[in-house]
Amino acid sequence: MIDPRFSEAELDQRREHITTFIREQIAAANADGAVLGLSGGIDSTLTGHLAVNALGTDSLHALVLPATVSGDENMSDAERVARELDITYDVIEIEPLIDSLLTAYPEAKGDREAVGNARARVRAVLNYLVANHENRLVLGTGNRSEAAVGYFTKYGDGAVDCHPIGNLYKAQVRQLARHVGVPEDLASKTATAELWANQTDEGEMGISYETLDSILVSHIDGPLSVAATCRELDVTPETVDRVREMYERSEHKRRAPPSPDPLT
């Protein structure tokens, strides 16, 4: 596998680059701070640490938004992160809102994907409710690996004002998290979007982050052909083709909604 991790000097440069980016985004919007959804996972935890470094504790408002499928450990970790960062946070149960949606449209009951994506979109609505009320921006927590293969909910966790860690592969997220002082149990924690019970990111994608990062670095973002990627990484062509397919199929998630070309 290819190791995309940074040198120590590069870690300091990345931290400074991202914190400067956050400050610039807030200033450009004339906002009073930021809102961040904390899930207890590594992506939102790292984003929280970087945001506090950029803005200070008073300018970050966290939301912990559990559903019935959320693990107690993850929600406890989310609150733990907020307390350790010494930031204001609110806990809002989202399942009553999901129940209201399914009461309005009961045909979707039992549709795991539709309801799971609704949970992500309800969280986005709450993030923006607070952000609009307090004149803040919503910070995204998406990373480069997941964005490349569309592993996020359109207008859910993808509905944000900016993505501070959007240029970091998953291995780099974990590395930078350790560098800024995130505890090891959180830095190495199994990733899950928790859109339904017992979900894990790698299980749903059907590929490990190590393999995904390596294929993205060498083939999707890099210059290697499928054959060269297979030789370099010791993976099958089917694995590389699957990542390519996920990348191409999810392109619509990374672009603004299309409209017809103007008539000439």
C-alpha cells in the first residue's frame, strides 16, 4: 500500500493552513463563529480541535444529534470532545423529527437507505437552524477519501458552508488528529456514519480505508494506470475498477445541480 501520511514539518504546515482557512471563511462571511455537528468520530473531532485553534472556544457551537441507531459510546465521545474543548454544545434527539417525517410519508418506513439519509438531512437542517439564528457558518467534517467515492449524504453531511479537512485522505486525518492532541482511542476509532444500526464505513463501502487511500493517491488523483496500480499495491483490477466506478457514479454529489445550457 502507499502511505500518504505527512512529515512532521508538513503536519505543522497543514494545521496552520487549515486554521487560517477557517478564520478566512468566517471573516469573509462576516459571521460570528461556527456551528459543528459532533458525532464522536475522528473527522468531526479533528475539525473541532482545528476550529478551536482557529477561532477560540467562544466562537464554536457544537451540536450532538443522536438518533435511535446512534451508539451510546459515540454520543458519549461526542460530548466528551465538546467538554475537553470547553465549547458550548447542545444535545438534540433527532428521532422525533424522523418519526414526524415517516408519519407524513409512511411509505418510506423500512427503507433503510432513505431513512438513514433523512437522518443526515435532519441533522443538516438543525445545524443551519442554529447557524442562521446565531450568525455562524456550518463547518463540514468530510474528508477527501469519502468525498471521492461519494460516501456522504447529498444535502445531509454534504450540506455545509466549508470543508476544513476536505483535502485530507483518511490516513492523514488520523495522523493530523494525533498531531493536534486527539486521544488515541478516538484517533484510531472505527469509522461509522451511524445512519442505521451496526453500520461501519468500511463495511458499507466494501473496502478498507488503507486500500481506498492508496488507490485514490495512485490512480484516481495520481497518474498510474489500472495495471500499474495493481502491481504497485498488489490489488486486483476489480478492486481498482470498483473505486473508479464509485468515483464516477458519485460525481453529481461533488458538483452543483445542473441546469440546461443557455440557448444561443
